Amino acid sequence: MSYFVLAQEATGSSGLTTLIFLGLMIAVFYFFIIRPQRNRQKAQQALSESLAVGDEIRTIGGIHGRVLTVDEDSVLLQVEQGQIRVARRAIGSKAGDNEES
């Protein structure tokens, strides 16, 4: 009879252990995946909003150019042999930024 009671107690603590493990997994996902992604999105949005005519930039595709005009959702760039229009969200960094993305 006492063996049956001990088996029930072990099963009850297993549910608590599972909940603690699940909570830890959610915390790990938040701190290692979700939070850094939000920070990258905020930095990209700040870069996009700070673009001005004359800035030297690099796109996420590796194209280097100088900003000629800035529209609501695109940027006209002067490259060596002409001009191209790219989306604002495709701007990777400014030439003066030392940080690699």
C-alpha cells in the first residue's frame, strides 16, 4: 500500500518539473532569439529613418553608393556607372558605421 502512495507523489512532482522546464525553455527562446531580433529591427528602422541625401551607404546585397534622393519607401543611389533605386529596408549600413551587421 505504501508503494502505491509513493508512486503517486513522484507523478505529481513530475508535472511541476515539466512546467518549470517549459518555463525555462520559453525564457531561453525570449532572451536568445526574440529579444535580439527586436533589437536588430529597431536598429534597422533607426538607420532607415536617419538616411539623408549625400550619405555613403552599403546595401545588404553589398552595393556601395551615395544617396541622391530619399522617398517614403525607396532610395535612389549613385553608383559608379549610374543610378539605382533600392528599398529603404535593403540598406545595410552607412559608410561611417564601424559595426558589421
